[in-house]
Amino acid sequence: MILRINIGAFILTDAVRNAVHELGDDRLFLRSTLNVEEGGMAAALNFLSQHSTPELLIIETTAQDDALFDELNALADVCQPGTRVILIGAENDINLFKTLIDQGISQYFLETVTGEELKASVVDAFAEKAMNAKSRTIAFFGMRGGVGSSELAHNVASELAQLYNEDVILVDLDIAFGTAALSYNLQPAQTVADAIAQAGSMDEPLMMRYLESGAKNVSLLCAPGNLNSGIEITPQALEMVLKVIKQMASYVVLDIPHMWNPWVQDMLVDADDTVIVGTPDLYNLRDGKNLFEFLAPNRGMEAPTRLILNKVGELKKGALSEKEFTDVLGTKPSLSIPFDGDSFSAAMNNGELLRAVAAKADSTAIVQTLAQLVSGKETKTDLAKKSKGGLLASLLKK
Ligand SMILES: Nc1ncnc2c1ncn2[C@@H]1O[C@H](COP(=O)(O)OP(=O)(O)O)[C@@H](O)[C@H]1O
Ligand SMILES: [Mg+2]
């Protein structure tokens, strides 16, 4: 999760100042603005009478009893409704605590607060906002190039549309080399490069011009797939484009190229479900370890980071086992997909998806299971219960 909020902190003590500065250093708040002022509640009231209200206020106060409620009433007068307030106060009274929460204070800390506590309560206060998002975003990223991340993203997009009969938008972010248009046999007139170039004026009608229809319920924002676009993605432009896209479909599938820069990091941290694809060899193990170490502290507990091992069985010698990945990455693979040259090359050469060229292949069934897992509608246990025996059951048992 990445929070994009304005925070105003009005503090009195060193300890709280340090806690607030710890927030500022946390990646969760990289895209937030943080304004820290001395002077506690008095400074907050003064500031708010002259400025618009930040989405989150962190306020320290020493007032007690009636004086405290006078302050809170004064605060309510200058605050826009819906503002989240975290209060650090001096009074230890359980009834007070209840009254404050009733009055719309998100959290009350007695006397002081640590950076961790503050972070946890901000996440709580804004979790609801994230839950209310219209769509679910699923990001696909390879530990290395060529591991099959794009192919899986394209197939999962189509499976989500078919399984749940919901709108899916597949966004190919590999500007120069993307293959989503090839997977869906499209010759896009407009691409993600055009959308990025127009990011500043993006809205739904404009976006409709850039989307191509790939299949029933699947629209694509294709990559140009050539070297000439001259467009470079920036975190800001991409955010503006995705903000609109997320209003337009139930699922947004992001095909992220194998590169490492701020917008890639944002996408991996921010997605509801991040799928990290690797093949079982040593280089993937090293890069996978680095990726999981980066993602674990930056993604919320609720948002899964999935490990998918792909092309399993391709290497006859020197392949690593699932267990080696589990031990080093601290995460079990959600699924392992066998190397299946016949099905994947047929899909590539025909410009079709696995379901069309290899309906009965094991790899097609596993990709369907992957779509179910990332859908957010079914848990692994649910899926295991539904499948009485057979391939799926054995996959999910692991
Ligand atoms: N399980 C698999 N078995 C065989 N070939 C695969 C498998 N998964 C992907 N491929 C093939 O690997 C190649 C690279 O896949 P791609 O999705 O472009 O990789 P990435 O996006 O990770 O760079 C493609 O030709 C794809 O069809
Ligand atoms: Mg790719």
C-alpha cells in the first residue's frame, strides 16, 4: 500500500516529533506530504483557520477535562468533515477514550506514541479508503526477463473476465517491448504511450480512445512495442492514468517490465495483489530474495505478494526445488507452472490465449487457478475444498 495523503502534525514533545519524522521516512508515505509544526493544539487551530484541512491531523495536547472538549469543539469548527484525527493527550480515562472515538477521533494515544504505533493507526484510519476502491489491481513482475510474467498476466486477465464475467483492463507497461497486443492479436492505433503523454488531461472519455477491445470484457491499454515512442513513464503520469483506469473496470492487470525504478516500485508496492514470477534457477533465487525483502515491509499484511515458479522442469540439470525457494524467500510458491513449450509456443504463434490453443493442458488449468487466487474472491482453502482430487487439489495441497 502507498498512501497519497496530506498530513499535518502539530507537536509538543521530542518523542512525538521523532515518531512523526519516522513516518516521513517510511515508504508507505513516500507519496504523501507531511507538514510538521511546533505548538500542539494551539498551533493546529491557528493553522486550520487559515489553510484547508489536511486529510490527516496528528495533534498533541496537554489539555484535560472540559478544556480538552473545548479544544475539540474549536477543532471541529475549523476542520472539514471526514478529516481523520490522531490525538496524543494527557488524560488517562477510558470513558474519555470512548467519547473521543464517538466524536470522530481516529485514535487516542496517552502521553506519547512511537513511530510504529503511529504508522499502524494511520494504516487503520485509511484502510477503509483502500477497501472502497472500485477495482482490484493485480501486478505481474518477473524476477528476471523472459520468465513468463507477461504471458501469465495476459492469460490471467482473460481468465478473470471469463470466470467472473467482470470488466478487466490489461495495461502493458513495457513501452518498447510489450507483447499484450500480440497475445490478443491486436494492432493498436493508440497506446499506453499516448495515454502517458496525455496524463494531465486524462478522464474516462479520453481513456476510451486509447483502449482496445481484446476479448469479451477485456480491454487493453497496449504498449507501442517499438523503439520510437520517445515516452518515459514517470510515477506522477502513471498515477494519473491508473486513477482513471481503476474507475473503469473491476480488475486492472498490470504487465510490468523487468526494470527497477520508482514507478515500478510504486506499482509493486501498491497493487492489491503482486505476483512475482520466477523460474527455478539460482539467478532467480537471488533476485527473488531481493524482491521479497523489498516488498515484505512495504506491502500491508492484507495485500498478498505471491511467488509463482514458472517453466518448472525446463532445466534438466541445475534446477532448484520449491523448497529452496521457500527457505530463502520465506514464502511458499502459490503455484508452480510446468514448462509447456507446446502450449505456450502455440499461443505465441497464433496470437491467442492458452484457453484457445490448449484448453486441456495442465498449464492452462493452473493459469485458471492463478486467476482464481488473484481474484480476491476465493481463498486457497476454498479452492482446495471445491476441488475433490485431481490436479488442482494436488497443486493446492502443497
Ligand atoms: N510455462 C511455460 N512453458 C513454456 N514457455 C513459457 C512458459 N511461460 C512462458 N513461456 C514463454 O516464455 C517466453 C517469455 O515469456 P514472457 O511472458 O514474455 O516473459 P517476461 O514477461 O517475464 O519477460 C514466451 O515465449 C512465453 O510464451
Ligand atoms: Mg514481460
